[in-house]
Amino acid sequence: LKRLLDIPIPVHLQVDQRKSVEAVEKLIKTICDRKNNLLPAYFVITEIIKNLPEQRCFSHWRMADCFTEIIESFRPLAQLNSVCGRTFMTPIPGHVGFYFNAFWKLEALSLRFPLKGLLPYSQDLLNPQMRLLTHVFMHYTYRDAIAVLLGTAKPEKSRIPYFEEVITEIILELMFTAECDHSQLNPQAWRIISTQIIYLTLQQSICFTRLVKILHTKLTHYPYRYARNQLMWCLFNFLSGGMQKYSVEEFAVILDLYRLLYTGRDIFTVSGSDSSCVLMLAPTCIWIHILKKSPSMEVELPPTVNTQRKFLQEALKNKTQFNTDNYMVAVLCNAYSSTSEIFQQDLLPILLENLDNTRGHNSTQASGNFASNTTSSMPYPNGAVSEVKLRPLKLEFLDSVSVHVRMNIANSLIGTFGRFMQGKSAWPSPALVETYCRMLTYPDLEILGLKQFTSHIVLTAARHQCCEMMYICCEILNYRLFNIPSTYRVHAIVTLQQTLAFAKFQTNASLYWMLERTLLLQFQWYPHYEIFQAPFARLLNSFVAVAADGTKQSIAENEELMRIIILTLARSTVISNSDSCFIEGVYRELLNKLPSYSWPQSTLSVFPQVFCSHYTQQQQQQQQQQQQQQQQQQQQQPQQPQQQQQQQQPQPQQSNVVVGSSQQPQQQQQSRFLLKQQVDEEYIKHRTFGSELSLIDYFTNTSTSTVYLCLLWRLVYDTGELPAVSMKILEVLGPRKVLVHLKSLADFLVYETNSADVNRCVDVLNRLIFKYAVVPLERFMLTMLLRDYEGNDAFYALLIVMLLVQRSEELRSAVADCVAMLPSDYWHCQDWNDKYQAYQIKHAERTWSQVYVELSRASLTPNDCPLPVYFGTRCLQMLPVVDLLLQKLVESPAACLKFLDSTLSILGPLYRFHPYPVSFLYSTFRFYEKRLVESPAIKQKLALAVHGACVPSRDDHWLLSAEFVGWVGQATDRGPWVPDLNYYGALVRRLIDTFSEPRQQWSRKTDLRFVEFNNFQTHALYSICIELMSLPVGVVDVGNALVTLVTHWYSNSNSV
């Protein structure tokens, strides 16, 4: 068959050739006839398509009918082996299914679907999938999405010509949109395109010169001119930073594009108070940079460029009259950023004078100095001191400067941090830290931004053991950096985990709490769709290695952290539906390396099967070992009188008693009795010691018990106050040992509340936390919530936490003031520090040293100086623990019905500041689906509380629909609500609109750099799923309604 197909048959046959052709034709038909079965039919179609890839161009007209019949017979098989309408489908980046589904993968070079077999597929499937790539390119996380599409773990420096066509089509679409509606300029879309051009050019995936030439060719035929300034600004961003690496000839094509888009005699009006002047003068900035690169270049300046160039030169002479509120400063920086003698000496100091005292402009005539910047230092409510600069650079101003200018600003800020870590400058000002946080949100500054922060600043602070800088880094990670690539997130977490072993950091309680809090937060809020990617596996291996090789004591100290990691893995496994044999094998090997933790049955019941079976088997083995040990001890003990047996009982002060669910009820009762006996004996010894030095020496060196916090609670319970020496003992013990004592306190309180007045017990605990700052509130709550209590103990543990929240006036006041005084849209707030300091004056957190000074009326030593706090509050620190508390309530239905309403009324408003509120709701509803399937009221309360908390800073229906909110907000005597088809149609329409109306979506004022999801499709998908899961109808009814909606929509789309 191959030889016959390769025979060249002329189109016009001679008489003597016809018989030969007829013989060949007959032989081919005989071979291809399936009834003869001379050759497998799949081999036949394979050879035909190999030789004739264009299915409509056959080798000869005599064979056309035969080949057509064979190809048509395979079309049903091709349809079965492909998806109908696949080319019209688009993924939702950010959803967990996108990263596990091979459905979206393309061939790296051809951008075609990797179809199996040589079958007559539809031509749409064989073409490059430009529509799919265009959709993915319009997201902030396009790098990860492209890596998934092309199947590359790391970006490869290889040319992909189709990328240039995709970027060109996106630019033309944006220009067409602006041409049709002048108000639709879409600055966020242009910002993404600018970042893509820079990144893909540096990765050598596209050629900048060829991209500009394609744009020139396309715009020759399309009269799109209204968004020409946006296009030139987009190209200028790459040009400003790449002038040193590329020749002038490569950038000369931009001048040809300018001559096409501009007449050269355009009239312009410039206003420094309007950011549009930056776009208007962007073409002139391009000319200035190119002429600076090649002064001898013979080119005729257009009249408009020449006029604008003279205008900028005049403005440069009067530069001292401008400040950062005037966008002319941004224009001058953009135009002369490559002229070092002008930019470094004159323009950059104007930008830095409001951030850093050491880098400000020397001119006294500069009007950029604010009235509040008259002194050189500013005291904090907690006693710390920093520079007085308060006003950061506005986000709108940073958006108006080029990438090259932002690179220089970032270099200056990094240099300030370096001088600070070397002890050569004062602590960074609030304005400098806030500006640096805003700089980290720009993807085009990745090398000098996130990469420099995670791989240099954090690492340098750890290497120099600079407590202040490490604290600042933790605050930035906790309260300002949320949407960062997983590679940088993992790098920072690994560095922080290594710093916990430094002795200097272990002695500073505030810093140690912050380091541990950062690790807990980063793991608990780790995006579930990134859990099963390579960076998180590297992170997990690092922590498992520490847990496996560490001592018994270090493992106990990190128990809460390891439990959070296990809970995160379990939730992600359920959400991603990845509980397969492969995952089971990986997890089983991983769990075997971790310490053997016991979990309550309520938690095990919602764990994935692999987790549940592992820990159930582990607990059974522990119980069997304990029973065997008891039997061996009973066999080895001779029969003795009862009095002699009592004398041989172990002394309680010689062992640390810990109560756990792995123990038998009789053992738990005995352990609690020994724990109480230990506290009583330590209490007696504490009252018998005469001097403070004797107390410090005993409790820090001599005593081996872990009940010191129980002793402090007992002191407050009996006397109502603590001695000042207790703060010194806590300082000597250090935060690592205090965490071990905290577990004993949790067990002791559960034991006490079973027989004492629980309200009084909680009031005493309240004084320990808020008046004496013995332990942070969120750390106590975390320890109590993660203890493995069962039955009645579990209820009392939740009761203690709930009463601590409800009966604490300090906490209620702090939450109310946090919601009232602090803005949630901090990126637009220029007076954040003023509001933050006003809040801190009312609710300042204290250290052990400060409490000791208050109790003993002494003075702080230089070693006791507190750390400067820029963003964190007790309320914001509680957010991850509030997540865990609500999930624990859902896990315990009896306690949930009692405490949920009061918890949401007190702590619910804090979700205004939650960086991932939608992900929290979705993961909670999915992970506890078995628990919540019969309790839709719990889901409705949670969803409505989170929705209501965020409404003041977002749209009214940013999460839930108006119909759902109205029904849930009605009286309690309402009847059951059965949503109709129109309700489901409105929900689905909301998701469809994010795809069918991209121009309206991009025109929203929401800045996607500072929200939970960086695209509207993902937000709409999760919001709709949350509302569907909260409906008071069964899962089957919701599924049937959606299927009915799809079929009804397809048959009569106009009525829906």
C-alpha cells in the first residue's frame, strides 16, 4: 500500500497509462476493502493521512472516491476520541481542576491539542489553539497557566512564534474596544500585556522587533487610534529597561509605528494633576531614550515630539516645584531614567524624600516635605521608635512610572534595608515599608521584587540575626503579600523555618511568636490548588525532615504546626478529589515519617480515607502497646501488701503529665489527678520560697515539670494578681518552653472546668492573657482547639474558648475598633499609619518585659526595646485561628448550635480583613460536607456572615445573590424555599457573563492585584458553588435543576 501511494500518477492520462492506473486503483481498493481483511483498517487510514495530510487534496482524482469513503468511515471514531466543541471551551485558571486536568494541555511548539492517532479529526482541533491561549494570557497568573498548558515545569528559553500573534490579537482587541467606547481603556489589561511582553522577551519566547512589525502591519489596515497612547506606554515599559541589552536598530521599528499612529502635528494639553499626561507623553519618552542611546542617529523629529521635548526640558529646570502628588515628576523620571546624572542626582531624591531621611532631596524649597515630617523619629505606642515618614508613594503614582524607574526605586529601598540590618541607619519609616510592599505587587519587578525579598532580604536578616528586620519581613508576608507565586512563597517559608533554630530568635518572645504565627498562617492559607505542585512538595519534605530528625522536645513544640500541615493536606485532598491509589501511596510514606499524633474521632470522620486509616491503625497500635506494657508490669510485680504498693508509686513531680485521647479513660483520670497534684505541689513551693532569685532558679533550672502556666493561673485564681518575678521566669524559660507549658495549661483547665465554676476559670484566664500578656490569645486558642480531646472534654475545651471570646471586653472592644478605624483597602489608603497608630494607642500589645516594668516600676533596659510594628494587630493575628474555630464548631454539631451565632456576632466582622474569605467558605463546605449535608442553616449563617462583613468595602452582591440574601434574612417562621429554574439561570448567567462580556469585566474598578482571585471567572465560580451548597435543598435536587437548566437552555435559550 505504501508503494502504491507513492506512485506518481499524472493528472492527464495517456491511453497506454489507463490500464496501469486501473490496475493500481483496483489493487488499492482491494487492499483497503475491510471485507477482504488484507490489512487492518487503522493501518490504512494512517498511511493515507501520512501521505495526504490535507484531507481535501488527494493524490489523484481516480482515488478520490475511495479515499473519501475510507476517511468518512473513520469520522465517528475520531468524534468518539475527541470532545465535541473542545475548541470553544476555555479553562478557569485558579481552580484546582485546571492543574490536574490534562484536557487543556497543548503541544509546546505547534500549540495544537495532542490528539491520539492519525484520525480525520475536525480541522478546528488540528489548528493552533489561539483562542485558548488568548484567554489564558489575560490573567495575572498566566505564567503558571501557560506552564500547565505546555506541560513545562520551568520556563524554557525557546522561541514560540505563536505568542507574538496572540499578544498582537489581544492588543488589537483592546484598541478596538477603546475605539468603540472611549471610556473602556482597560488599564489593568494593558498592565498585564506590558508584563507579558517584558517576561516573554527576556525568556526569548518572543522577538520584540518582530512583535512591533506585526503590530505595524496590522494597524496599517485597522484605523484604531484612540488607544495609541496606551500602546506606546506598553512598549515604552520594555524599552526603558532594555536599552542596555539591545541595539538601537532593534528599537527603531517603534519610530515607524509612531509615524503610523501619529500625524506629527498633534495638539496636546498637559496637566500635572492628571495621570493621563504620562500616557500622552509616553511617545516622546521613547524618542528621548532612543536619542540618548544613539546621539548620532540621523532622524527627523516630528514637530509634536520636538515641542514636547522642549516642554520637558523646561519642566526639568523647575523640578523642585513638583512633588509626588504631581504626575509631571513621573513623566520626568520616565523620560530621563537612562540619564544617570539627571535621574540619580535630581529626580530620584524627589521620590525618596518622603520615605527615607538619608536619601531625601537636599533642597529646602522642595514642596514634597509634609508637615508631619519635621522631626527625625516617631515613637510607637509599644515603645519602639522609627523614622517619622508616614506617607508612602501612591499606587497611582507607581503605576505611572516605567519599569526602569520602579527598578531604581526598589534598589534604593533594598539599600535602605541593607543599611538598617548592618546597624548604620534608623528603623525604616512606615512610608518606606508600605511603599516597598506596594512595589512587591508588580510582576514586572519580579527579579528586584519578590525574588529579591524572599531570597535576599529574608535570608540576610536571618544570617545577620537581625530581629527587627526579620519581624518586618514576617509582617510583610502576613499582612501585605497574599497573591505571590508558590516558588517565592515556599522559599520564604523554608527560610523562616530554619530561623526558628537560632538561639537569638528563640529568646525574643515577640519575634518567636511572630515567626511561628507566620508559618502557621502560610500553611493554613496555602492555596489548595497549589498543594500538589512541585514547590509545595519541596517545602513539605523540608518540614518532614526536621520532624523526623528532631528531638522529642522539638517535635512537641512544633506539634500545632505539624497538625496544621496535616489538616491542610487533608482539606486539599478532599477538595481536589485526589484520593487515588497514587496519592495514597505518597501520603502513606509521608505520614509514616511524621510523629504519631492522635486525633479525635470527630476529625478522623472527615479525613480522607488514607489519613483516617493511617491514624486509626496508629492509635490502635499505641493502645495495644500500652496494654502489653501494663500486663508486663503486672506480671513482673510480686504480690505485696497494699500499703507497700502505695509506697512504690511514682512521685508525680518527677514526670510531665499530658492528657491525650490515646489514653484509656482510667489512665486519663489518673493523669489528671497527677497533673492537679503537680500543680498543688508547685504552688506550695512557690509560696514557700523567700527570694526572687530562688524562684527563678527553681522554676528555670531545678524543676522538671511543665505546669508553670498552671501555677500562674492558680495564683491569679487565689490572689487575683501575679508577682513581677513571674515575668522574669517567663523570659528565662523562653517562648519554646512556654509552649510546652501551654499544653499542660490547656489540659489543666479542661480538668478544672469539669468541677469548678467555668465562668470564674475563664475570667482568670482572661486576666492572664490581657492584663499580664502571659501568652498571646490566638496561641492559646490554637493550642486548645488542636488538642485531641474526646466527648465531654472536647465540649469543655470549646466552651473555654467560646467563653474567653464572649466574656472578654478587651477583645470585643479591639474587634469593634479594628473594624471602625482600620480600612480594608489599605493599598489606596495614604493615612494608614495615622489610623493604625490611633488604634495601637487604644489596644497596644505588651511584652513580658513591659509587664514586668509595670509591676515592679522599673525601667526598660536597652535589651528590652520592643520591635516596631507596622501592620499587625491582635484581631488580624486571630484570623487564621478564627477559621479553625469555626471549622471546629462545624465539626461538633452539638457545640455548633450553641456557640455559632455568638461567635459570628463577635468575630464575624473581622472577615472584612480576611485575604481569602471565599476560599475559606468553599474549603469548609467541601471538607465538612458529610457533617453539613443535613444542616443547611449552618452553611447559610457562615456564608451570610462572611458576605455581610465584606459588603462595606465591596459590591453589595460580590458573593451571594440578592434573592438568596433576602431569603436568609427573613423571619425564622418562613416556609421552605424551593428555588425555581429562573434562580438557577441567574446564577449560571453570572458565570457566563464573565466569559461573554470580558470588556465589561475588565472595566471594573477592582484592582486584581489585591483581591483573593486574580480573575473574575474564578471568583464567580467559587461564589456560585458556595451559594448552591448553602441552599436548603438536597444535593440531588440542585444537580437535577442544573441539568434541567442546561437542556432547557439549549432547546429554548431565549426564554432563560
